[in-house]
Amino acid sequence: MKDSTTRNMRLRRLLNSSFPFSMGLVCFALSTLSLVSIAQAQTEYAFVVTTDFYSAAYYSTIEVVPPRTTHINIGTVSTDPVVHYDPGEGMVFVINRYLADNIQVIDPQADFTTIAQYSVGNGSNPHDIRLASSTKAYVSRFEWKTLLIVNPHSGDSLGVIDLSVFADSDGIPEMDRMEIVSDRLFVTLNCIDHSTWLPNGPGKVAVIDIQADTLVDCDPGLPGIQPIVLDLPNPYSELRYEPCSGKLIVGCLGAWGDLLGGVASIDPCQLTSVTLVSEADLGGDISDALLTPQGKGYAVLLDTLPWPDNYARLVSFDPAAGNVIDTLYVQTSGTGSSLASIEANRQGEIYLCDRNLTQPGMRIYDASTDTIITKIDVGLPPFDLEFVQIPWAGVERISPQLSRLIIMPNPTSTQAVVVRNQARLEEGCAAWGKSAGSGSAKSPGLWSAKPHEAVEAMIYNVEGRLVQRLTGREVGEETIFRWNLEDELGRRVSPGIYYCRVRAGDNEPAGTIVVTR
Ligand SMILES: [Ca+2]
Ligand SMILES: [Ca+2]
């Protein structure tokens, strides 16, 4: 316990001293840049759930920066758990699935203790949770026809949304993983036969307006309300938003052994999908898949050879060419071993849950070379993980309407860039705008400022430190910010995630910025 107590004290000290965003503290913030690597070690973790699937299951943490200190078996979870981390709330949510049917809330800033746990319906088999705000969340329920709306902290029910209109012939759509992009919730529907577990038609994605809690019609040309219909059956993996391409990515399994699945890319603006790569291209059944910010794919596969000669492996792939680049690992330890989830972090590493029967652990790979860095013991076989960052001091929850901002190259200059907002789905990928006067409906959900009022944008790194301040330039009714990707000392920033906060009148909307190479 001494280690974790010390860690917590360090965290508290870091947070207490962390940079309220005022002019007077800019010099202080810059003078502490040399402490960034230490701060990272104290503030970023892999949160891992481990399970033997029948009698014991725990959660553990790995500090992301070497020496990768671990804290094993911090607390217990159910034997069928998956993890979601909400950066806005700074909370870990463990979805305790089959036969447990509850959500467990874990606070990273309270030494990763469980602070709440609530049922979401006996026999409902919850599969995922997403927060629309600090008081409203959605829980997908695999066995039931209705998606649950709850208070994410108390579990108080706020209602349900019926998805049975999208179900296959058994009446249950098998709702699975979710993601929110702007003001829309995307819910994968496996659409499998509930008795045979085989695909019963194509996979689907239900789209829900999180303001109105109603289904969005993805094909207005047809009568009734349509979901996004995938080209592939059984969307099985985690549903991940890839901010650089602005697409949602999901691995589709089809059936085990059929090679009819693949990786689907979903456009959350156009409400369409395409197949990036097929199971036949990759040569195995897909159980997980992701894209890195550099556009490289990773997938966990299982050979289609008959048992006991079928082995799991991790491969990297080129989504543009549709072929395997490298095989990073092949599990050869035989019966009972498997590979579970993968996750990428902003340090350019891929974590792989290795459920080797005799030597389980977390395998960590360098995505630039596709070589292993290390394997770490986390106790029982790991099953799922999320990367946890302590919230950046002073930056409030990201406004849902401004949740995704992308730095786009400016065609007239190789250095200058424009901050653009991809969140306003109704207007496509328009530039950040402000309304011409307070209360104008021109740009709902953005901000209002008087004409010609100075509008400032502040760029922060993930530690909450001010990196740069920008003055907006009015172009018609829009304000354009240009950032040359340098900090206030003129040094180019490294690729990664940054947070932008706009100061305009009384409003301070904030959003995420992804800087690519
Ligand atoms: Ca079904
Ligand atoms: Ca398959």
C-alpha cells in the first residue's frame, strides 16, 4: 500500500499545483516543461481487467512511462468485464457483463477505489456505457430490446430507447459497443441468431440523437427509420473513433471460421460505411481491430484451422492496400490460451492482452517498428484495458458540440493550419464559427460574441499546461485561428492530443485537437 499511497500524494500535489489558466502563471508553466516526463509517469496508466472467466477477476494498473510500475489486484470485478474510461468525468467504468449485469465506477484520483456500483437489469447482459454528460449515460444491453439511459454515477434510470425495430428475426438486435461523436450515439448491433450465435443478416449500427433521445433515420429515401447497414456481419470488436480520419472503426467477426467478416469504417457525418479490409485479406477471424493516428491498422486474429491447431496472433495491416504488414506475435502455447483486447496509446505503443494459460501478461509493442518492448505480469490473464489520464487541471468537460476538432493543413502554407470543427454534423466540416450577436441561432452550440470582439483560443497539452495562445481573425461571421504548431517559445510541438479552449464573451467552449506529423 505504501507505493499507492505515495503515488496518490504525488498526484494530489501535481493537481493542486497545476496551472490555473491565467496570464500570470504562463512563465511558471513554461519553466516546468522539463518536468513533463515525470508528470506523465504520475498521470497516465493502463487500467487492466483480468479474469479466469469462472471464479476470480480483478483490476490492475500499469504506469505507462518506464519503469512501468504495476499495481496488481487493486480490486475485484466480475468474471466477464470490459472497461470504458470517460476523460471528461475522469472516471473508469467497468461493465460487468453476463450474469453480473452491473456497472462499477472506479475513481483514478481516489487510488482507483470503487466508488459506486449499480444494476442495469437482471439478465440484461450490459456490453458498454457512454456518457453524454456528467448526469446522463447510455448502457447497451445485449440480451434485451431496450438501450438504458441512466445517471452514470448513481445508476438512477432516466428511461429506455427501444431498438427492436432493427432486430433480426428473433426480435433481439444484440446491441453491443458504442461511441458518441458530436451529438450522436452510435450503437453496434450484432444481429445474430440468439440460439445458434450465427449471423442472421448484415451487421448494423443504430444512430441516436442524444439531445432528443430518438433514432436518426440513416436512409431518408426509404420509408420508416433505417440504421447504418454494414457490408459485413456481426460487428464484434470495440467501436473506436479515429480522430485523424474522423471515422468509426469496428472489427466484424461474421462466424468463427468463415472468413466472411472484416474491418468496417463508418462515416459519422454521412452515416455510411465501407469495408477497409476483409478477414480473407488478413487470413483469420477478427476479434479486435484498431487504427493508429498514423493510419496503420492492428488486428487480433484466430487461425481458421481446426482445433487444436488454431492459434491466435496479432498483425499490423495497411488499410489502404488491404494487406498484412507484419505478424507481431503468434500464440503457440496450445489449448486454452487466447489473445483478447488491443489498445494503442499516445506514446505509439500497442498493448495486447495475452491470455496464455501458464504465462499470461500484457504484451507491449512499439508501433513504429512492430517489435515487442516488454511483457508485464498483471496477475490473472488480462482481458480488456483502457488508458487513463488524470484530467487536465482547469479544463472542464469538453463541450459535446465541440468534442472533435482537427488540425487541417492549410493549402496556402505548409506551416499554418486552421482549427476546424468536425462536430457540427448538420453543416459538415465547417470552420469554427461565432454568431454575429449574442443569442443568434446562426451557430447553435458554438459561442456568441459581439461583432469585432476579440476572441482568443488557448492550446493546452494533456498535462494541462498552456502551450500557445491564438488570436482569432474574423472572416465574415466565422473566426479562424491559425496555429503554426509551435509553442510559445517557438518550438514545434510533438504529435499527440491537445486541448483547445476558446475565450469569447462569457463562454469558454473547449475541444480536442489531434496534431499529426
Ligand atoms: Ca438476434
Ligand atoms: Ca469470421
